[in-house]
Amino acid sequence: MWLTYPNFAMKTFVFVLILFHSGILLAETSLYKYAINLESNKKKIESPINLKDFKINSKYKLYQSRVSLGRNRSFYRLRIGFFKSKKEANRVARKFKSKYSKLWVDSIQKEDRKTLVAWLASGKISRVKNKNTNSKKGITRKPSNKEKKAKKLMSRANLAMKNKKYRLAVGLYTRVIRLKNTTQHQQAMEFLGLAREKNNQLIHARAEYRLYLKRYPKGEDSLRVRQRLLSLKTLLLKPRRRLKKRKLKISNWQFFGSLLQFYRLDSFNSNQANTNNETFSTNVNFLLRKRTESLNIKSQFNASDLDYINNPLRTGKGRINVFFVDIADLNNNKSIRLGRQTQSKGGVLGKMDGVWLGYRITPEWKLNFVSGFPVQTSTSNSAESNRPFIGVSADIKTSAKNWNFNIYTINQKVDSILDRNAIGGEVRYRKGKQNHFILMDYDTYFSELNTLFYVGNWRFKNNSSIVLTLSHRNSPILTTTNATVGQSTTSIENLLLTYTEDQLQQFAKDRTAKYNSAVISTSIPLTKKWTFLADGTVSSLSSLPASGGVQAIEGTGNEFFYVAQLIGYNVFNAAETTRYALLLDETKTFKRTRLRLSARFRLKNKKWRFRPQFTLEKRNNSNGGITNKVKAALKFDYKIKRKVKFEFDLSYETGKTTFPVSLTENNYSISAGYIWDF
């Protein structure tokens, strides 16, 4: 008997110890809420990584979890745990981004609980002491700044609800919820759903109620929210029945458009001459669209007209800028765009009349075919039918998804000879907070590089950014048609009566300048309200030799342009932007300095917007002359209705030039018009 009692006591002690230890583990599991999901696969992941290779603290656990989908189906997840805060998890996740680009931070799932308990029981981590163990009894803590802010926001939100300003209330309740772990959090979640319901955002309200019940499933408040959710579900069922009945009667064609009309007066007055120019411009844009399960149909029309008032020497310009039909067959991965359109890839030089065909062979490869005629709407409304072109291109996506490519070849004729024959492509790379783009166009007929263009964009943790742009291109793009520049005729066919094809090829090179530029821009947030922007540009345009009866043109040499700006947001009121700018220009013919102050104000009713601007300018010319100018401008717009806006623009400029002739200028301009979106 005496042998049995010690065994019983020992077993009881061990049992109590296990219960006590399990209680501690159970309490601690609630502290760890996040894990990093590195990879998901249908099969078990065979070769797990070594955390030491990523310089990760050994206290974290690398494990695989099995997720059941039912019907004997499941998949595996490779995960790292465990983390108390999302901030800590994101910090560790960044170290794995290079190897696992699709990773994400996930909350602890039921499949992770067993691993979490075993990890805590292993003793590899240190227990977290309760922060309140040293607090003295009977002492009431003062509410934190976060708690005070939450109560203040709740008061404003409740007042907004009382005044039926539901949109404002939604924003305020959302701000309370984002503060997290405050005494106002539960009530804010409930009232956010109610505010969205009152604001007729029924789908959003349903989502908010569901989130509330997921976090607070018990209690009288939860019962009230369940009743609201039930009535909301009943309300959402009714429109669906109506939509099903109407679907047979109403076409799903969508129509959008806009109409712009503006009057403008420019008055140039000096001690030598006075000139007035009056114009009236109109722009109309229509977009027709229809989407079905198998087709995506779109048609767009854009036209503009510019009339010169009281000027018989200048005639009006009516132009059709865009007019096409686009049909995409979603089931067969085919598309066609027919009509006047603008293309910036595949070797097409802007606006064209023709057809663009696309066919996706695989998810990674898409072939394109283009054929048509170039359009120069600045000089004519019709296509240049004597310059037909045809081209083939391919869009390529890589499995890494960071790289995208486009390659093309294009052939263009003018009259009876070759106008342009080029190959080229585009490269796009995107990873994290950096983007890169390269464009290259090489003409095999002229054996010259037409375009080499690069843009790089980097963003940093403090939201600052740097953009670098490098450009080398022909100006204009090298074609045989360039040989007509400076000639008495614009027809290549007529020039062939006098010159050979080789001579015209050389004339085209002589009329085409080389343009080089480099631009670096930066944006640096200084505070929540102030941002500093700066950019510098250096560019040059080469000289052109004399040939074919056309005189030589001198190059510009290196030209430098600098801009520094300080932008303030909501500095003086909640709907204002202020901009201070310093602009410096240095060229072969002049040096110029400008100081500019501009702002944008919006009144409380949100219908009026004002944009004042004030500029001081000093220009030192290479001939010894000095020009000083002062310019003031005011632009405002008024929203008559939600889709109708009236705009008015007034500017005045006064200046004086001292050499070689004393010149005083007083110029002003007035512009007024409306924009109607429908």
C-alpha cells in the first residue's frame, strides 16, 4: 500500500503540471497571429530551404501544412512562423522576396495550430512577460493618445450620422477602426456597416456586418447586427429578380461621350504693332461598348474643329482624330481594330488608317499584324495613301512575369520606292519598387539607328522616387519622305524625275537631325504636407548640311533646363495645393530665370475651383539684350451639374526688352467654354 500512494501522488503531480503547462501554451498561442506563406503546391514540397541562408533568426519555424479541400483533395503550403504582429512578419518576408515572389503574410489557420503548440513547447523562444506585472494596484492609467483620438473621431462620426452626412461618417468610422485595439473599435465596426447601409452601399454594408460578426460573434450587440444583416440580405434579393426580367428587354450596349467648346482671344500689343487672334474650338468624343461572355466590342469617334474668327488669311481645321471599331473574341483569343487609330508599338509611327490584328497563341505569346497608311492630322484630314506599310510583331511574356518583350519588323513604301524598313522591339522589367523600359528602332534600309529610348523608375521606403530618361532619336524619324523638306514639291515621284533614288536617300539623311537628351527627376516627401520636386535636362539637336538646294541649319549645341519645386498640400485649408517653382534655362541664344507661384483652391460646396498663377521672368539674350516680364493668370471652373463644367481663363503679361530695339509688350488672353460629359 505504501508503494501505491507515492505512484498516485507522482501521477497526480505530473497531470497537474501538464495541465498547467498546457494552459500556458494555450494562452501564448493567442499571441501569435501571423505566418508567412512561401509556396503552395498540390504535392508535398520535397526540398525545404535553410533559414540560415537567408540570415533569419533560428527562433522562427519552417514547416509545411496540409490543407484539405474535401473529396480526398488537398494541397501543401510551405510556411514560416510564428509572428505576433503583421509588421514583424512583413519585415521577415522581405528577405524571401527574391526567391518567392508570390509569398504573402497570412493569419494563423487551424492547420497551423498543432505546429504552433509544438513550437511553443520546444522552448526555442523566450516567454513574453506581461507588461502590466509591475503596475501598482489601485492606480488608474490615463487614456492613451490613441484612445483620445478614437473618442474624438467617434464623436465627429456620430454627429455626421445625426446630420445625415453618411459619406463623411463612413470615412470617420474607418479611421477609428484603423487605430486598432481601442475601446471604440467594436462600436465603430457596427456603425460603419450602418453608415454604409444609410449611404445606399448595401454590398459594402453586408461585408462590414459579416466582419463584425466574425470578430464579435456573441453578445446583445451581435444579435442586433445579425438582425440587420438578415434584413439587408432580404433587401438585396429583390433587385436581382428585377434585373433578370429586364435583361431580356434592355440591350447591354454602353454609350459614353463628351463635348467641349471654347472661345479664345489672344491680344499682342507693343509699341511697334498690335495683333488680335480669335478662335473657336470644338471637340467631340463618343465611345460605344458592349461586352458579352465571348465578345468585347468597342467603337470610338473623336473629332475636332478650329475656326479662326475675323481672319480671312487662315482657314478652319476640321479633323477626325479617331474613328475605329475594335472586336475581341475572348474564346478564341483573337482581336481586330479597324479604322483611324493611334498605335505606339509594332513600329507604327503614331496615327494611322488601317487594321490591327492580334492572335494569342499561348498565354505567353501573342502575334500581331498591322497594315495601313500614316495620317498627319496637323496638315491634312486624309491618310497618305501613297505611303502604305505592313508589319508583324509579337508580344512575349516570361514565366518570371517580371519581364515583358515586344519585337517587330515593318516595311513602308512611298510612291514607287522604299520609304522605311525597320526592325525593333521593347523590353519592360518590373520588380518591387523599380520599373525599366527600353525601346529600340533600327532602319535596315538606311542602316541607321532611329530610336534608342530608356526610362528607369525607382521608389524608396520613404515614398521618394527617382526617374531617369535617356533618349537618342532621329528628328523626325528617318524616312525617304524627309527628302521633300525644303523642296518646291512634296512628291517623291516628282523628285525622282530630277534625282536618283540614292540621291534622295542621302537628302533624307541630310534633312534628319540627331536629337539626344538626358533627364533626371526626383520627388522627396519632406513632411505630410510638403513635397520637394526637382528635375534637370540636357539636350542637343545636331546641325544639318546643305544639299539638294536646301541651306544648312546650325545645331543647338548642349541646352540645359532645371526645375525645382516645393509643393504644399492642404497647408492653409483642406482643399488647396500650393506650388513654388524656380526654373532655369541655358541655351546658346539666351539664359532665362523664372520664379512661379501657383495654387489651386476648392470651395466647400465643391462646385468652384480657382487656379491663380504669378510668374516673374528675366531673360539675358546672347546679343546683349535683356527682357523682363511679369505674368499673372487666373483660371476657374464651375460645375453647373455633375457632368457639366464651365471654365474661364484670364491672363495678362507685361514685358520690356532693352536691346537691340526698345520693345514694350502688354499681352493678354481670355478663354471661356464648357465641358459636357454624357
